[in-house]
Amino acid sequence: MNRDSGKNVFTKPELTVEDLSIALYQTNLKLAETNRRLIESEKKRSELLANISHDLRSPITTLHGYVEYLLSFEQPDEYEVFLTLNQMLGKLHSLDHLLNEMLLITSLDYPDDKFALRPIPIGGYLTDFFNSCKADKKYAQRGLLLKLPDNCPHYVVINPEMFARVLDNLFTNALKYSTQNDKIILEACLKGTDVIISVTDTGIGIDHKDLRRIFERTYMVSDSRTPGSGEGCGLGLSIAASIMGRHDGQIWCESTLGKGSTFYLSLPLYVPD
Ligand code: ADP
């Protein structure tokens, strides 16, 4: 656009065939890349659906079995009924848990305004979280430790409820994959312009080949190594990774099989204007 004696004069851009070919070629490249991403995300979505259908089918089949078992009696023994109903209740709880995780995953995929972030003093926040774990009797047989820098004055911008889900997942896993008298340590430190929070356990650790994949949706390391750990659905760490993404943060893990694991969370330090 030229400004000539106060008038706006539009001049036609001089485009050669070569210019147009280059522009077309670049647009084609972008289109191919978008297409590749679409196919990839569609593939992931189908895989997720298949895994979820499989995970849903297993408790439903078990519940079906329990009901048939109860119906097979003409006059079931009261104690037998009580035991079976309790087992059914356990399965219903895991179904409920699985459905909640799936709902959360779906909502994290679609950004909305409800994911409200606000500045929080990380020292006080981690201390409150740690104290609530200390008070929880499920952690009674683990040595819980909190290590914070002196009077830790740093602020981070988080959604406190969502961030607590990440910490809770890491603590629950640390508990699940460790045994009596093992330690679970919550730490925080400042590194450059990031706050690094870590959860370390002295439990069974994770094999190198699995380490790359544990943040994938529904990826689970074989249950055979941990009897009783089979109630997970492999969604926890992928949800944690999505939540960290919504905080402009990151999550990663270092682990040695047989010695334990450390999960790290990084968050940008909040500096008020
Ligand atoms: P799940 O709900 O099955 O525990 P997660 O996504 O939370 O799923 O974890 C994925 C896998 O990573 C689990 O199957 C588990 O084997 C492994 N894992 C996670 N945390 C730990 C840990 N602290 N120690 C050892 N293995 C772990």
C-alpha cells in the first residue's frame, strides 16, 4: 500500500511464476505435516479407545461372574453373599476410578477456562501436601521425608487442585512400588528460573527399557514384578504429564532397577511484575 498525496493506492504485488511455485511448494509441505500429525493423533486416539475398552471389559466381566455365582445358589449362605458383595464393591471402585481418569484425560485434551492458575508459595503448598500424607495411615509403613531450602519463599503459578493430583499420583506410585521401611522423599530446589520438585522412593525401580514409555497413555510395566500392584490402569503418569503441560512445566524420571526412582517436576518461577 502506498501513501501518495494523502490517497491510499494499492499496488498489485509483482509475483513471478517461480514465486508462486515456491509458495505452493511450502504450503504443500505444511499440509503434508498437518496431515501426518492428524493421522498420528487419530492413531493414538484409536489405541487409547482400544486400551480403555479392554480395561473396562475386565472389571465388567468379573462383576458378571460374581452375579452369576450368586444366582447359581438356590439359598446362598449369608456370609458367602457378604464376601461376594464386598469383592463386587472393590471392582466397582476400580471401575469408578477408571471412568474418572478417562473423564479427566478428555477434559485435559480440550483447553477451557476452568483450568484457573494462580501464584502460590511453593514451600507452604508442599508442606501442606506432605503433612496430609504424613497424617494418612496408608503411608504409616514408609519413612516420609520433606527437604525444602531454608524458608523457601518462591512462588509458582499453578492450579492447586490439579497440581495436587500430580503429587498424589507420584506419592501413590512411590507407595505402591515400594515395601515396608522404604523411604519417600519430597524435595524442592531452585534451578535457574525453574523450581524443581522431586519425589524419590527407595522402592523397586524401573527398567531402562520401560522408562521411556511410562508417560504414554495406558502404558503399564508388567505386573508380575509387584504382586498386588495390578489395580492401576496406566493412565496416572500420562495424566500427570498433561497437567504439567498445562502449567508450562515438565515431568521426567530417573530410576535404577532394584534401588528406586526419582520423578522430577519443573515449574517456571513466578516473578511478579
Ligand atoms: P498405574 O496407574 O498403572 O500405576 P502410571 O501411569 O501411574 O500407571 O504408571 C505407569 C507405570 O510406571 C506403572 O505400571 C508402574 O509399573 C511404573 N511406575 C510408576 N511409578 C513407579 C515407581 N515409583 N516405581 C516403580 N515403577 C513405577
